[in-house]
Amino acid sequence: MLSQRVAQLKPSATLTITAKAKELRAKGIDVIGFGAGEPDFDTPEFVKEACIKALKEGMTKYAPSAGIPQLREALAQKLYEENSVEYKPSEIVVSTGAKMILFLIFMTILNEGDEVLLPSPYWVTYPEQIKLLGGVPIEVPTSEDGGFIPTADAVKERITERTKAIVLNSPNNPTGAVYPKEELEKIAELCLQKGIFIITDECYEAFVYEEEFVSVASLSEEIKRITFTVNAFSKTFSMTGWRVGYVACPEEYAKVIASLNSQTVSNVTTFAQFGALEALKNPEAKNYVARMKEEFTKRRERAYELLKSIPYVSVFKPKGSFYIFPNFSYYSQKLGDDIKLAQMLLEEAKVACVPGSPFGAQGYLRLSYATSMENIEKGIERIRNALSELS
Ligand code: PMP
Ligand code: GLU
């Protein structure tokens, strides 16, 4: 008999679609994948080399649970230089990807029935993790017309005496929204007043095309004290399979998160941490990230133009991340819902997209443009043709 905790658990919709597309491709079916939430670039060679060197030099044993000291120091320096926040290495903990980091943060702060505010659309994993840990996700709606930006007023309306935290995710998965500094300031001030933690998921910080990226903890020293800054090597350095993520937060919480690590994963694979260290230290790394961003910039334009020209589809032009989140309500209603629409596109048009409903946005589809320009053009053309038969 399953525990009550897992009885309602849903598998990750994004990973499920990606796996399905790979499975079809392995069978020789020409599927175009817009599902994958990972850059289509290879991990930089210098990162791989550093990892291999560490492996050969015997870095194959347990490591400290909070992360190897060199990596925590390098992360403190990165946060200072790139994000304008001063964290001590003792305030930083490394775990197996941002996903595990988020899980450990929720475990650290949530009691049964505590509410967590989630601007919606949200990344699929947040509500599932919150529920697993006894919390209650509370949606804060945003609108396509409002650029999918959560407003302080909308946040305020949903605060109750059970509100424990808010999850902010800018640049956003799935919408591509980047929150303006003024709105972040208003929301953060509200959280300060009401004693609410801020969990800021900054995994897509490297991919901002419009707007300025602002690290929430950089807003003020007081805001920093209520904030958990979450990030990972997964997207920035195309290291999704390495499983290295981190949190920076006040030391009392960092210590608990490190203890949780010590009782669960023990540590991130030791030689993988040396690869991650090289990603921060190698002077070539900035060029590598810049090249990736340049490529995504071109693809964003193209995907936006092509999707916008499909009849009855409205598209918010993403300002960051590598996702685009068009509104296909007209078509999804004809088929029943967006899950059926995504299924039809996969089976008939051979295009994999993630339906909007697991992100809390019925009628939308998420397309990742972390794929070649050729695939973008071919895939959207296939979608257009399949939909033209419906309209
Ligand atoms: N946060 C967001 C918004 C994401 O899209 C992802 C997906 N990779 C993660 C966290 C988890 O990242 P990681 O692969 O480092 O666990
Ligand atoms: N975060 C990525 C996505 O949204 C990877 C998949 C996952 O971790 O769920 O597609």
C-alpha cells in the first residue's frame, strides 16, 4: 500500500514528454522535440577535462555534504561578482541539481498545512514538491497581457496567516517572463513586512534577452535574510545530467540543508563537483555562455515570428529562458483540452510539446527553443499544418 504522501504524486510532465520523444526517435520515427528543458549544446570541453582529471587523481570518495570547499568558495565569489550579493561559503550548500535543492528548502521550512505562494503559470515540480512535504500550493495568477508578471497586489490578496513562502522564478519556466526590478522590490518588501520567506529560482539567469536580470537577494540586506537563492550548473553550462545545483541562504538554514544532504544524498558526485568548479573558474566559460545565448536569441525571434503567424494563436514574446508559451486555446478547446492537443501533435504531426495544464495554464503549450533552427522551422510548420485541418 502506498503512503498517503505519494498517493497523488504525478511524474514530471516535462521529463515524461522528453522521454516519449526520445523513445519514438529510437524507433526511427522522425519526431521534432520541443519538450526538452535542456540546452542542446554539449557541456564545455574544459569542464569535462577537469572532471576526468579529478577522477584520475582519485576524487572518487565521499566529499563534504555541503559541497567541496573550493566550490562553495568559488560560488560565493560568483554570487558577489555576478549577482551583487555577498554570501559566505558557509551560507552555500551544493546538492544534486536545483530540483533537490528546492526539495530540501521546502523540507527545511514547511510544516503541515503551510501555504506557499506560486505565481502561475509555474514550473511543474514546485506544487508537487510542496504537497509531498505537507504544504499547500496557492496560485497567484498572472496574465498573458501583463507579461506573466506577478504583481505585489495579487500576492497580497493571497497572503493568510498560514503563508510561509513565495517561489519566484525569473527568468521564468514556462513563460519566459523576466520580472522587473520595481515589482520584485514591491513583492520582497511585502514579504519582509509579513514575515514570508522568498525562494528565488534563478536557474535561467544566463538567458535574458530583454529587461535586466535582478537577483532578489541583491535588493537589500534585510531581503537577503529572508531569501533562499537557488541556482544550478544545469542550464548555464549545459550540464543537466551532472546534477549540480546550489542554494545560498542564511547560515542557520544552510546548516540544516547540509544535514539533510548528509542524511539523503550524502554529497554531489565528487568528481562532478570538480567539473562544476572549472565552469566557474575557466576564463573561456563566459564566451561559451555568450555563444549559447547568441544562438538562443536568434531562435527566440524565429520561433516567435513563426508561431505568431499561426491563425488563432496568441504568443507572448519571451524575455528570458529558452521557452516560448503560446496560447492555443482555440485548438485545445476543439479537441477537449491541451493534453489532447499535445497528444495529437505528437502522434499526427510528430512534434513533441509540453501541455500547459501541468504548469497551471490550460490551453497553452510550452515549446523549448533549445533545438536547431532547422527543427524550429520544420516543427512549427508541422504544427501549423496539423492545426489547419482543425480550424
Ligand atoms: N528550476 C527550474 C525553473 C527548472 O526549469 C529546472 C529544470 N531543470 C530546475 C529548477 C531544476 O534544475 P536541475 O536540473 O538543476 O535540477
Ligand atoms: N526543468 C526542465 C523542464 O522544465 C527539465 C525537466 C525537469 O526537470 O522537469 O523541462
